[in-house]
Amino acid sequence: MRIGRVVIRNFRSFEHLDVHLASNTSCIIGENNTGKTNFLHAIRLCIDANLSSSYRSLIPGDIHSTVDISHPSQVLVALEITDFAGKTNEE
């Protein structure tokens, strides 16, 4: 089982990001202040069941600067999980 795609909209430094991850992707590389930590935080929000509800709650700084925060449902973080077919525990 692996993450095959990450979609992020209006979360922190990402206005819109849609990334397909190759099966051999193992690291994220980038200049300082380009969103590496924000990318990993978005993934963690989706898959880390041990996060407290207060850590999952969005604060104004989590919403991209171009978004009008008076409109709800503007932030999206989605993961596409692949390569789990036939594995009973993962299904």
C-alpha cells in the first residue's frame, strides 16, 4: 500500500497542488520556504490517527492567503491510496 496521489487546495502555502507520486518516490526535495513541511503536514492530517482533534482543527494561518475565510469548505486535502488490492488487512 502506498500514496499514489496528493491533492491540496487552499491549505497553507498551497493554492492548488495535484501530485501523482511514482511508486519509487522516497523523499521530498526543495528550497527553503517552498512548502515541504506543509506538504507533509497535509499528508499527516489524513493518515495519522493519533493526532488530537485540536491539532486537526484549522486556524486562520492554515488557510491559503487568497481565500476569503468567511466562506466554509474551502480547504481540501485528499490522498489516493494504491497497491492494496488483494491485501485483506488493508482493504
